[in-house]
Amino acid sequence: GQQLNQSPQSMFIQEGEDVSMNCTSSSIFNTWLWYKQEPGEGPVLLIALYKAGELTSNGRLTAQFGITRKDSFLNISASIPSDVGIYFCAGSAYTGANSKLTFGKGITLSVRP
Amino acid sequence: ETGVTQSPTHLIKTRGQQVTLRCSSQSGHNTVSWYQQALGQGPQFIFQYYREEENGRGNFPPRFSGLQFPNYSSELNVNALELDDSALYLCASRDKGETQYFGPGTRLLVL
């Protein structure tokens, strides 16, 4: 099935560093969501974006909904060891009752203490 | 904690068997979606239920079916299990907005 493009597959950073992740699509989305998943758990919502150009923060996390509606980025500032996990972007192309999320393959983030 | 619960947490079945997975939505959420997540992949949309009716389906065969109950809890049924059905099955609930909240998932292993 269709997937969003997330790369690289893995990122390794030092504790305290900032990290930025991109997500791109060939299709337009009305909503962009960023999730974090840890081993044995379901994805946990980090940030939701609903309007093109929107910039939203959640603590040390900042995400933006691209102007073209075909991309989004997530920035994590001053990383800490508990930021380790898999980060997924997801887009929704529909509004109202009929809605599905299309996911990227995820980026595995490792943080060295 | 999202308020979305799933059972069982793990399940082992053999090829050809049938399985039923259950999901309890977050309070007030009338829409539930099911996703399949293979190892190393992002979740793939299976289908969505709204007010007890299926109103969206991904690229999955008819042997994947579901139910939503009046209390908005839901079931995913898979018949004639195949080895490739081994995956983490996630349900997600939402209200009128686009934000979906996921449960912890059921890990299914088909031998």
C-alpha cells in the first residue's frame, strides 16, 4: 500500500543534540500527525497538524505542516535518552467520518548518553 | 494512556485457523479503525467503522472482517489465517476530529 517517505531508517545522536525528521508524500494530506512507538506498544500521538503552514510545539518537540500539504517535519530539541524510539509520520487525506491514516516506515532514533 | 484497550496482548495460531481480536475505544469516540503493522513497517489501514458500519477499507481481502458494537467496542476477525498475517494489530479510535488514538496492539503469530 501507499506509504509516506521517511528517511533515513535510523538516526544516532548524542544526548543534548537537536534532531530533525522529514516526511514527504506525492499526495496532498489534510492532516499530519507524528507518533512515537516504543517496543511492545502502540503508537503514541506526539503532535497533530491541521492547517498548511501550521507550526506546533509540544515541549521540546516542534512540528510543521508544509505549505504544499505534501510534507511535514518534526524537530526534537535537547534530546534525552527517553527520546529513543521509532518516530512515524502519518497523513490523513479525508475529512469527516471517512478517514484513514497513511504511515511512513518510521525512523528509529538512538540517543547516546 | 490513550484509553484504548485491546485483547489479547499476544496470540499464537496455526495456518488456516480463525482469530478474533477485540478493542475497547476511548470514551466518547464513535469511530474505530484497525491497522496491521508488520515487523519493521508502519501500520497499514485495514478498515474503519463508524456507528456500527464499515465506511472505509484498505487493501485487505474479505477474510479480514470486523464488527462495531453499540458501545463502540470493536472486533477484528481474520479467517483462514496465513503465515503473512503474523503482525501487530492495532486499533485506533477517534471522535469527530482527525486525530486517532491507538491501543497497545495485539501481536499475532501464525505458525
